[in-house]
Amino acid sequence: MGGSDRKTQRRQAAEALRRQQAAEAARRKIVFGVAIGAAVVLIGGLLVVGILMNREPEYELNEPAAQVTDSFGVRLGDGPVEIDLFIDYMCPACNQFESAYAAQIQAWLDEGSVTVNYHPLAILDRLSEGSEYSSRAAAAAVCAADAGEQEFLDYTLALYENQPAENTTGLTDAELIAIGVDEVGLDDQWRSCVEAETYRGWVKKATAYAASEAGVSATPTAWVDGEAVENAKFADVVQAAVDAA
């Protein structure tokens, strides 16, 4: 299959997922405010535990080829309203956030209204029975960012669609790679990046930075133009900022 065919299939699959999310978004937003309060439990102490458990082994700190921020965010778009999203790929509340808002984030990016900085963190490694799933998934996502902004978004979407339960070993590296190849259309260069654990050190540094310097005490955490916003009000706050820009 040619590269253009794979790209077309990936975009069609991603668009199908986004349409499904958009159809469910209204319903999800009704319950989101209640659910998010119960699900966001990753407070500062747990962030510290996750960091401590990530001390070994040591990984080289490689700078992504993708555009990133000094605060360890994968930067997407170049619109006037700046959004920062701190996420963990094993976090159920992050999955709820993505399900509620992915279609709208995509629309803002497509129209050039926003810049989105995704900060993939690894604070739930402790809930993957020693497999360090959060770290592995986040590093694979940063590899996807090297392939392109849309590839990162599509891989993030696919990871949440296939999210493992907490207190399990999570997905294997082979499964993470299969998702990228089969559902997103990522190539051998991306596979090599994942297999080499190229960005494990970068994810570790990002996690430490979020807790110690950015003051992030939970995932998902959303900032709009540098100000923390309630997750349930995220879309309204962003849209107001977009309208005012």
C-alpha cells in the first residue's frame, strides 16, 4: 500500500473516531463535571510517588524533533490562544477529557485559532504493575509527534480508545506499535523511535518539571493563556478567548 493510501486511511479512521466523539460530546459534557471530580485523584503526593518510582533506569534526555516548549509540551498549531494540557495516557479522567473535547480541539486547530501544548506525563506508572505503561505510552506519543502534528493527535486519540485499566500491566510495546501502525499509519522510523525508547528520558523530565516547577497537581490539568481552568468549563473558556482574540 502506498504512502498516500495509508495517509488517507489514517485520516478516514481518525475522522470516524472524531465524528463519534462529537456525537457523544454533548452527553459526555453533561456528566463530565461530576465524573471529573471523582476521577481526578492524582494529587501532588502521587505525582511525587510516580517520579520516585521512575528513578531507575536512567534514560538519555533526547530533544524531540517535533516542536516542543521549554516546559516539555508538544506544540501543535500557532493560533493566538494558547492551551496547555497535562495528561497521562493511563488516566481515566484524561480519557474522559479527550472524549469530551477532542473534536473541538481539532476544530480550533484546523481554523488556526489556538496553539495547543500537550504535556504527556508518567505519574501512573505505579498503577501498571511494574510495566511503566504511562512512561512507555507517553514516549511513543512523543515519537508520533516527530512524524507530525496530526499524527500525534491521531495517536493520542487511538491510545485513549485502547486505554488499559488501572492496576494492570497496560499495553505491551508490541501493542503500542500495532496501534500506531494499524490505526494511525505510522511508519518504520516511528517504530524504531519507540523500540529505542528514545524519549523515555524526556518524559521523565517532563513529569518532574510538571510537579516541581509548573505546579501541576492533577491530570488532566488545562491552562488557557497560562491560567488554570476547570475541566468542565474548558470549552467555554477557550471559545471566549478565541472570540476575544
